[in-house]
Amino acid sequence: MTPQLWVLIGGVALLALAVFIQSVTKRGKRRPLSHAQPKSDKHARVAELGMEATDLDLVESVNRENKRLEEANAATTRRFRYRN
């Protein structure tokens, strides 16, 4: 057997040993999934719900920008479509 094969076998054996040791040490220590959730902050600021939480000025500016881009794209498309 070549030295590379021995190194590969040794690495796999070490990995298997590490997995076995971890499984033995963790045996019987089941942790419910709910323990992984963050603790709730009772003093957190309550967010506004519904339309009062929506910044309508921002929505309107995005709609204007989208319309401008759509019109520019349509003009470019029309120009190249009739070029052929």
C-alpha cells in the first residue's frame, strides 16, 4: 500500500472516531427545537400595522420611477423593432 492510501485510511478512521465520540457524549441530551428560538423582548417597540405603517411617499416615488423606466424601455423597443 502506498503512503497516500495510509494517510487517507487514517483520516477516515479519525473522522469516524470523532463522529462516534460525539454521538456517545450527546446521547440522551435531546434539546427541543423551541430552545433554539430567541427569547422574546417584552419591551420591544410595537410596530404599526396596516396602511399606517406604509410610507406612501416612498411607494409613489417607486411607482413614478418604474413608469419612467417602462416608458424609456418601450421607446427603445419600438425603435429597434422597426429598424429591420
